[in-house]
Amino acid sequence: MALSDKFSNLINGLLIALIIYNLFFKATDRPKLLDRGVEHDVELTTPGRLLNSTGQLSEVGWSRKYIKAFDFADVHPVVLGMKSLTALKYKRFNFYSFTFDNKLLQLAIGDVNYLASVFLNLYDYDTREYRSESVKMFPVAHSASFPKLIDDPFNCTTNSFSVKKNGLDLHISTELTQDICTTKIDIKWNEDIKANLFLYRDMTEDDIYDITPISEDNRYFFYALKTYNNGCEGTASIKGFDLKMSKDTCLGMADYGRGIMRYHTSWIWASGSGFTTEGHKLSLNLGQGISNINLAIAEDGIKIDGKIVKLNPLEIIYDPSNLSAGFKFETSKHFPEDNHSASLTFKTYESHRNSENFILLSSKLDYQYGTYSGRITDDTGKVHEFIDIPGIVEIAAFRW
């Protein structure tokens, strides 16, 4: 038998062992905990490393500022004791969103080690027009174009990466000047898409840093930053649609995620950005998943005028067989409807499904574009009302 055949058989054997291990020896995600509210929240304030010397989360909870540094070298080999296979469980995501003039422009870059993807979506709430483009890459066939996302994007450090594949020429760079973290995004995608975008993150404001354990030993985890209500500006031409974003009206959002994930992973993420009826900047960050083992945070919250306010858990009410019917988000019956509460609806305008099934590996992503209306009572008892804030509801399910 040739050496290449032996190597191929070894790889196939390891992949089969990995799949069996995940299918039969790993727990799946748990439902949202509706009886754990903000009084159970653990807000972290001590700087340090995300993982300890044995690859476990050093602390579990959330913070308003960057305090936990992450390095993949600290990860414990979670699959068959082999660090090389553990890399297959490592997922990295960068997501950028721009809300302006009743439009929503989104750019996502995902790297799951054996596959990477880039997608760009534009939705116009006035005309109900949807434009989209996407591309996928494999590390062996497209090593030169594979995105090189850094392990720790959560603090604003100077970094950049590029993706060039099938007519896509994407370059993203980040740098810190005084208290403003500037992300510059340049896109050329064949002759259909051109964009020059800027997102300005004010480091003096609150953000949401969530550290979520996924396994009982805290070696599977998801570390995420969601930063809302950022200044943004730029120009774009998306398949014949010319756009100009002004700092006066543009609300920018960035979502960075890094984690060692289960084979079965699912979540619902609800997000929106706009203004209250009194003219205050308001962003919503709601949902459920990825897991609730050892959970020390309430998943639901808002950002208003630079401050994060966590909410008691919201029950998500919807019909899985009819997503176009919309969604309701109501404070769990375990909590009174006073401080840290909400009642809102999401009216679906447009639904899109992106699904792929490779038998043992699969993905299903249902994307709903629509608007949020309702009221939120913050931590001081003040009620904030809003009507038709643009946003999305994302329903995801993976075997990866």
C-alpha cells in the first residue's frame, strides 16, 4: 500500500472516530433557562486569561469591557487527547452590520477550520428588496484565500486580514486611535459589489462580553463580543443599488465569536438597532442557546445611550413551521413586569433559508428580516418605547 493511501486511511479513521465520539458521547444543547434572571448574573471585573493552565474557563460570566485575553494555545485537547483534532472543534466568526436609512447591510466571515465562508446581505425595508452574495473556501484547495482571523479580536488591536476568491477581494483592518477603534472594510466582488465602509467603536462605552461554558468541565466554551450603536459611514454599490451612509444616521454593530463547540449546535439570535420614540439610540440583543451548562449570565439585554442593561429572560414565542408569522418576546412568568422587563413583537418582512447537508456535516440558517416594536423597562424603572426598529431573527442549527 502506498504511503499516501496509508495516510488517507488514517485520516478517514480519525474522522470516523471523531464523528462517533461526537454523536454518542457528547451532550446536545439545553433549552433556555427562564427562571435565572439578572440577580443571578455574574459580572466579571478581574483582568486575566480566558483559560487557565488546564484549558478551563478561568471565570464564567459577562463584562462591559475587555478583561479576558484568549489564545488558542491555551485550549485543552478535547478530542481524543489530540490538539490537532481539537482544532476541528474551534470556530471563529466576525460579523459586521450597518443600519441606515431603513436599510440593513451585513457582512459575515466564518472559519470552522475545515471550511470558511463569506456572505454579504443587503435588505431595504422600504422596497422589500434583498441582495446577497456568498462564497465558500476549503483550506487545502484554497489555502491562499482562507481568512486568517485572529484568536483575540475582542480588544482593539492593530490587525488586518484579506480574502480573495472567485472574484471577491475583501480587506478588513482595525486600529485604535485614542478611545476610538476604527474598522475599515474594503470590498470588491466581481463588478457587482463595491464598498468602502468604516465602523467606529467608542471604547469608553459599554459592550457585551459573554463567556459561556458549553461543557461541565468548562473546556468547551463560547466567547463573544457584541458591540452596538457604533458610529459608521461609507459608500457602497450592491448589484446596481448605490448607497451612502452618514455618521448622523448610521448605527454600526460588530459581533466577534470564538469557541470550542459541540458537534450539535443551535441558537436563536434576535438583534435590532434604531431609536426610541424619545430619540435615544437603542439596540436589542436577545435570544437563546448555545448552551446553558454552568450559565452565569442572562442572555437578553439592550444598549441604550452607551450603557448595557441586562433583562430578565424573555420567552420567545413563534411558530417554527411559519416563521413569516413573526415573533413575540415576553418577560418570563417567573419575573415581575417591572425593572429589567420587556414586551415586544417582531414583524417578519422577508425570510431566507441557507441550508447544506453533507450527511454527517450540515448547516441550516433561517434569516428573518423585519422590525421590532414594543417597550422595555430598564434597571431604573424607566420605560423605553420604540416602533419599527429594523432588525433580524436568526435561527441556526449545525452539525459540525
